[in-house]
Amino acid sequence: MGKESAGEETIVITEKSKASFHNNVDFCVGTGRMGLALTQEYMDQLRLVQEEIGFRHIRGHGLFCDDMAIYQEYEEDGVKKAEYNFTYLDRVVDAYRSVGISPFLELGFMPYKMARGTQTLFYWKGNTTPPADYDAWCQMVQALLTHLMERYGADEVVKWPIEVWNEPNLPGFWENADMPEYFKLFHKTFDAVKAVDKRFQVGGPAICGVRDAEWMQAFLEYCRENKLAIDAVTRHHYTIGMPTEIGHYAYSELIPAEDGFANLKTTRDIIDSFEEYKGLPIHITEFNTSYTPKGVIHDTNLNAAAIALQLSRLGDVNESYSYWTFGDVFEETGVPFTPFHGGFGLVANGCIPKPTFWTFAFFKKLKEGGGTCVYKDDNVVLMKREDGSYRGVAWNIVEHAKSASEEKVADRNTEKDADKEAKKAAKKSARKLKISLPANGGYCLLTKTVDEKTCNPLKVWHDLGEPAYLSEELRKLLVEAAKPLIRTKRKEAEDGQLSVKLELEKNAVVYFEVRPGEVRADRGYEYERVVR
């Protein structure tokens, strides 16, 4: 249980303590279009993410876009015929598998030669219109899956989840947001996939938060009427209000977290209202704070703390949740101008981990070695392992104070005065946490701290003058500035209890371990004498 006392929150854990926590942090992560995997920087960032976190699947757009070159046509005896080129597909999937990750197959967008219309999206012009010939589309999907099964083994490939299209409830992603047309695409694609192998897990409708309840209800009604035994439902989840765009960048504020969780619960309730689909898995195939690739919040410690709360609760009603995206090699609105530009990624260009990178690494550590969750609230998750050790993550979400320029407008303060006020506000917003654990003997308390003072490459980049193009020296400096602060301390239990104290600065995310074990010194070694 938790309680407040003298400015310090106290959590008391007993032998019977237990909490509900479904941690599927490593199931899937997002990426920009798949063709970007052909570049070195992309793979360098993915390799770093896999070394520190290790996701099982990766989902991105553009599988059938022309830069992947899969769909081709030729003419023979005056008849136009289709052929398929899997050269780049093999390179991409081989690259993925070399770092221990497999595709979550999003089937889209439309090859130019197959498309009914000319509408495109993004800098790289993905075609978002239906196929001119649905039979041609289905044959291409089947050819793709057959090729993958032949190359990587059927028993392996059928484990790769499949999603039909992306955000068809938005007119930019699906021409006119045509609901009946999308249902037709889904139905024909579903049948085509199952005809290859019934073991494939196929889901949709891959919607975002626009008329989402209406779309979800109609989608499931269509599936019921047409007796489609879908395997999963997919949707997206973002947690900001409407952003304000200035130049290359978008500024936004977080919506109340409970509003977002309530929206997800609505999806769960709609699904469970259908007897044949009750309990069906929900895959959140995209989630983040901001939904724009120039959302400056993505680079901040606030983002890291906000995502910690999301990771603690997204498993409550969802099977999986895929962060959009692992890295900043991403070109929806064009090639970024600077290393810190509000990109979606866990990693900034130059292979610089952002604070949110460590949020994922910390939650992945909670999974290692199994264990039982003994406490969870909206600021802390704590796991107990069979060896008697504890692992936890604590965070402290604090919306940023007004900027100096905003303060000037509000009350004519100088920038210096505004900075002083911001520092005072930050001091007041720090949290102290005391955790009392049932224990005997000696322990080591290990903490890894990510906050605005200890792990903030964005601030270092700003203080360096916001260089758009990094020398190797500056890049290495920013990588150093992007590491958590590690501290250790010996602790002794008293009267069957061990007291662990944590201090969380504004927008901190802290990973902590409590490891049992006495000091076993070598013959003649006296640590206290050494340090004297």
C-alpha cells in the first residue's frame, strides 16, 4: 500500500503483496517505411535498440510501395502480366533477422501500377488508393507469403502477425476514408492469407482515434455478418492534444492519461459485446505521445516519464503495444534537418539514445528472470523474483513550466527571472519515495537514473549551440550525455524490514534493484581501510 507522510510517499510491501501487471514491452516496435532498412544508419540504430532492449517484431509502412520493387508488370502477346521481385524484401528481412527481430506484416500501401487512383501520402509518396483489380492484389499478397515461407520456413513465418493496411479511417491513408471499401479490402485479403495457411494471425482495422468507436463497431459487425473468424483487432494510441506547428516543429500538450486509457477500454468493451469476438487480442500497432514526426516532446525527459506510465498500464486490456518508432531514420515529412527534431524514435540520428530509450530498457529488465508484481500504481512498478531480489521502475511526470519567452508575455519578467522561477518549480515538483520491504541480512541497492540533470542529451545539444551537423567528437559527447546515472549503496535490514529511499527529480525515470547478499571479502582485503 502507499501513503504520504511529511513530503515522502511510503510504500509498504508484505509477503502477501501482489498486483496486476501485464508487461509485454518487447513484443513489437515500429519503424518508418521498410525500404529504409536498406540504409546503414537505420540498421545501426536498430542494432543498438536490439542490444539494449530486444524486441520480437517490427512493424512499418510501405511493404508494397515502389521503393521495395515487389510488384512488376510486363507485356506478352499484347497481354499485361504480373511478376514479383523479392530482392529488396529478402535484404530487409535478412537484416531484421540478423539482429533478432521478425516482421509484423502491415500489408500496404498500393503499388503504383496496381492502384486505382493517384492519391499519395508523405514525402515518399505512398499510394493510398484501393487496387484497380482485387484479384491482382490478393495474388500479390499470396505470392509474398509463399515466398517468405519458402525462404524462412512455414512454421516460422506463420508466427509473424499480419495487419491489413494502416489507419483507413483517415482520408489521407485510405482514399475518402471509405469504410465499405476498406471492409472489402480486409475481407478479400483475409481470405487470401488464410488460403495460404490458416495458421496466419490476421487483424484489423488498424484505426487511429478518429471516429474510432464507430469504425470498430462497424468493422466487427461486418466480420460477424460475413462470418470472418478474425484473429486480432488492431488500433493506434496517441496521447496529446492538437499540436501547434511552427516552422519544422510541432508543440503539444499531453492529454490526461485517464482519457486515453478510457478510450482504449471503450475498444475492449465494443469487442467484448460480440459473443464470437469476446476476449479477442488487441494489438496497439502504434503508440506514442505525439502523432507527428516533428513533435518536439519525443526528445524530452517528459516523454520518457509519460511513456513509463503508458507501459505500466497498456497491458491491462491489450495484448501488445508497439512504440512508434525505434529510430529517427524516418521521412514522412522529409529528411530531418537536425539530430534533435522531434522525431518519433527511441534513438536520435547519430545513434544517440533519447531518454525514452531507457524507459523501454528498464521495463524490459523487469521481465528478465520472471517474478511476481508486488506493487503497481501510476508512479511505480515493483517486481519480486524467486531469489528474493526486487526490481522496480519509478517515474515522476511533471509538465514543463512555461518557457522564458512565455513568462515575459505573461508578466513581463526578464528571462533571468523566469529561469529562476522554473528552477523553483522544478525543486517543488521532485518526489521522495520510501519503500519498506520484508527482508533480512545485507543488500545492495542499485539505481539507474534518467532525468533532466543526469541523462538529457537534448539539453547538451542545445547548450552546444544546436549544431545541425555533428562532428564525430560532438556525436560521441552526446552519446556519453545520453547514459543513465548509476549508483549503488549497501543496505542492512532491521527488524525484518529493509527501507529503500528514492528521490525522483522532475520527469525522472529510475530503475532500481535490491539484491540480497553479504560482502564476502578476499583474505586480507578491508574495503573501509582501502577507501581511507
